[in-house]
Amino acid sequence: MGAKKFAATTGVDEEFAEKCVKMYRQTYPNVPRYWDRVNQAAINAVTDKDTVYQVGHCKFIRRGGYLWIILPAGRALAYAAPKIVERPMPWDATDLRPAVEFSGMNSYSHHWERLHLYGGLITENIVQAVCRDLLADAMLRVEDAGHPVVLSVHDEIVSEVDPDMDVKQYEALMKAVPTWADGFPVDAEGWVGYRYRK
């Protein structure tokens, strides 16, 4: 996030927030580079219909009235009615840059409206979707091993098990990495109790 949003979210002053954002981006330069790459791939895909643009393990294509981001597991994110617009940058309203505009649900107002994509948001969507796919894959392994899943909460899986179950075995099932995510760092911690707790 940018300095203004960081300051608003954390309650620190904007000068300190600016230093934090700058330090983070300098320390991890591949992060803003990735934001730029996925943003450009989205713009290119919307501009060149039916042409695939790839960034890492994700593919971007505009087809059938949607911008699709094909995730490593094969599932896709869809952005309806995409078009390229000139969008003012949050840090300078006179700095206009091309961006993908699409129709979607505003998470604050809960109304269907025109929204904008940008590198950080695309990255957030990809990361959350890939992690959901990893969790869903782990849920299937856990079920196949005879541990019925009764609920999931964010990144947690809850099963009804015998009190003397080997937690390490359950953790191993969750940590197994599917072939589509080879090299993805996955870890898990488990516990056995009589009630669910955070």
C-alpha cells in the first residue's frame, strides 16, 4: 500500500509512513517490479484480445467480455467488461496513466460499479487465490486420509478426530505441495482440542 493508506490503516503519521513504504520497496525491489509486470500484463491482455501474456506462473487473457487471470492450479480470476482508461495516480491527480477498468462489487459500498485494477491489487488477488487453492487442495488430502473437514476459517482447516490422533500426520497432509505449486513454501501447525479456538 502507499504511504497515505499505510498511515490511515496503522495510525502513524504520513512522514513516518512514507519512510516505511520507501524502505520496504527498497529492501524488496522484486515486489514493486512484480506489481508493474502484472499491471502491464493486464493492460496488454485487455488491449490485445485473445493474446496470452504470462507473468511467472499466471496467464492473462481477454476473452468473452472478461479479463481472465489463469492461476497456477488452472482456476481463473475474472474481471467483467474490462477497458483501458487513463487514471489519475493517488499521489498526483495530474499524473494520468493507463489502467484496466472493470465492473465489480465495491467491497465498501456493496454496490456494483466501475473499479480500477493496479499492480498491488492484482497481486493481492493472485496471492489470495493461490493460497485458497492450496488450502482447498489440503482439505481434499485431509478428507481422503479419513479426517472429515467440518469447517475452514481463513487459512485453517478443522476436522473432528480422535483425541489421540497424531497431529504431525495431519500437519504433513496440509504441508504437501501439489505439483502445480512446486517450490511454494507451505508450512502448518496443528493441535487437538475439545473446542475450536483461535
